[in-house]
Amino acid sequence: MSELMAYADDLRIRGFADSTIYNYTRMLKLVEFELPGTRRDVKAWLSMRGRTVSIATLCFDLRALKSYSAWWAEESGQDDPLAAMPFPKQRTPPPGRIADEDDVHAVLRELRQWRSHPNNIRDYAIVATLRYTGMRRSELTRLNVDDIDFDAKRITIAAGKNGEGRIVPLHAEAGRAIRRYLTSVRDTHRHSDLAQLWLGRDGALRADSINKIFNRVSALAELDHPLTPHQFRRLLAKTWAVEGGSDDLLMLIAGWRSFTMVARYRAEAGVELANLQYDKIFEDKNPPRKYKLKRGRPSAA
């Protein structure tokens, strides 16, 4: 068994998502030195690669290299040569787009209007689930039927990107939508013997299938900007911040391991939160005073 295969198996055992394992191992096959390499090897390779790729890509490459190096050090009993190697400095990216509540309502309204079609019943349940949980796309596709507990009103999310699972609340609207999908669509589906919750024509839905669904429902609702699954994650953080939710509880629901991620997603909602606070301070309580000219000088009306 090659070292890369053993590394991939270790990541899989630790609960990393298949997409992460694939992307890490694919990148590691590109390096032009013997893994794990030295800091000098890595710096020289990243410097050369930086001529054709972005800083964000270099950071991902180094993340994969450091992950492999840490695994190699543990397996060999030697020091990790890349343990203290810093990441390339990145510029702060502009805030990502947050799902607009009006767009979400428009999509749900259209799907509800045409919900006699099995795909629309399923897609309504998918949108409702993301709207109230903000779970990752990969977590959505990994959901099994047994992960939905209607009695306890909870959803169990299996270990994924960060190697940890969690339990999140099942909102009433999402619960009704999932139950409708189970009883009227999934129970009679030709692939109903599968464990996965979300089914399509060819079996369990994959990540690319979710993207196609959102493109379709966005077109159905005639949105100017198509919704994406990740926008619902930002919407969760924004809504939580607006309603005064605590950061530590948001971390539990969203599945983040550090307050850095909470701060990042809160920052993406910062402009809208600032506008809301501005309206509360200046518009709602302090309407602008009207002035009239008198003898060439302004005075309050």
C-alpha cells in the first residue's frame, strides 16, 4: 500500500469528508519532491506554483501538505517538519452573499404551488432543512433517514469536515416538509431501500445534484441571483446575530471548532447588521428635524 493510500485511509477513519480526502490526495500527487519534504522544499515549490495560482490555492496546498506531514510524523515517530510553517498571508476577502429572506420565501412559495410533483416536494424539504440548520452541503447529502428524530425534534449530523458530528434542532416547518417527503415520495421511491434521506432518479443525491436543484428552483422563482446551499449557512449566522444569539451556541449548531469561524461569518453579515442598528438609532427614534430658512440662517421648524 502506498503512503498516500495509507494517509487517505487514516483520514477516512477519522471521519473526513470524501471530497476533502480526494482534494488533499490529488494535490499531494502534484508535488515535485519526496513527501513530506522539508520547509525549504515546500517554500521553493510554493514559490514556483505561486506564479500561476492564487494565494487562496497556495494556502489550500500548504494545508494539505501540513496535514500529510503531521500524519507522517505520527506514523514514523519523528518530528513534524512543517509543524510551525506559517501560511501565506491572504487579503481579507469581500463578504460573501447571504441568502435573501425574500428570495427564500419566493423559492418556497413556488415549490409549494407546484408541490404535486415529487421533485418539488423533495426540494421544498431540502430548502427548508438548510434554511433552519445552515448545515453544509456535504452534511446534507450524508443525512440518513434514521438521522431524523421527529419525536425529539432533532437531526443527527454525522462526522464530516472537522471530524466531529453534532445534533441540531429540527424546526417545525422543516419537520413537516421532511415528513411529507418521506410519506408521499421517498417511501414509494424505487431506491427506497437505501439508507440516505435524499433520493433522485439514480439513487442518493450527491453534492453536484444539490447545486443543480438550487439552480432549478432559483430559475423557477425567477431570482436575479441563484441561491446556493452555502448562502444558508451565512443566513443562519446573520439571523442568529440579529436576534442576539450567543457565539458559543452558534458554534454548536453550525459545527465550528473555533470562534474565528464565528467571527468570520458574523463579519459577512456586518454591513446589514450595521444598517439595522443605524435605523434603530437614527431613523426609528430620531426622525430628522425639518429646517426652514429665516433671515438667511437655518433654524429648527
